[in-house]
Amino acid sequence: MSLVRRATAEDAEEVLRLRQIMIDSVFSAGSGSTGSSTDWHTESLPTLRDRLADADGDFAAFVVDHPERPGALAALVAGTVEYRIGKAGNPHGRVGFVFSVATDPDARRRGYSRACMAELLEWFRERGVGQVDLTASEDAEPLYASLGFARTKDPFMRLKF
């Protein structure tokens, strides 16, 4: 039996807690991010619960329960399937995007993120995804490279409203 399971609506608060751990580890307080502010959690929670409850939707999160803390999660990986007009190598235009890869600090180096990533990648395969994208920190790059990911030169830009 796998340690990994698909997250449910009941996991939403723990999913947000682990997402915050990821945000705090990637962004420093002075980088223009939200830092360690959790004010947004209350507003985000209902939407996240709805998305986690939709087993047939385009969003999935895979988690490992914390072995020493009942009710807590040890690891999280989340992803979405998006549609883009097809191209060579991905004629159906299905693109997976991985985000919120996080492990509780006291549960690291046990293979939980790798196991969650394997489940998410299988979920993408089952949906006919032709490519999977993610943003990698330097610390996480060896994990992703071992799973077959490679750096690209995509010109990525962002507009916030």
C-alpha cells in the first residue's frame, strides 16, 4: 500500500499550511512576496476545498500523512491540467503544471515528495498530458532532474491584477 493518497476537501487547511512552508522557503520577506503572512488563507480555504472535492476536475493534490502527528500532512504536491493549442510534440495541447511541492521540515529526506510527484505524474499521464512544466528552486532541481525534467529557455513573464 502506498503512503501517498489524493488530498480531499478535509485536507484543505493542512494543504494551505504546507503551501505556506513552501512559500516561506522559496521567498524571503524582502522579495516582494507575501512573506510568511497567512492572511490570505481564510479567503483561499473555500475555493481550495471545492477544488479538492472535485475528483474529476483539472486540479489534484497528492499528500502523505505525517507519521508522527495524527491529522497533519508530511508532504504535498499539487498540479493542474491546462489546455493550450496543440503543437509538435504535444498535438492535443494538454499541459500539466506542478506547484506547491512541500514537505514539513521534520519529515524531510524520507522520499515523500518523490512519491507524491510520481503519483501526480501518473495522474497527468492518465489525462493525456503531453508535457509537464514546473518552476524549480536550486535545492529542488536534483529531484526534478532525476524524474526527467530539464531546464528550458521559455521566456516567462507575469502580469498581476
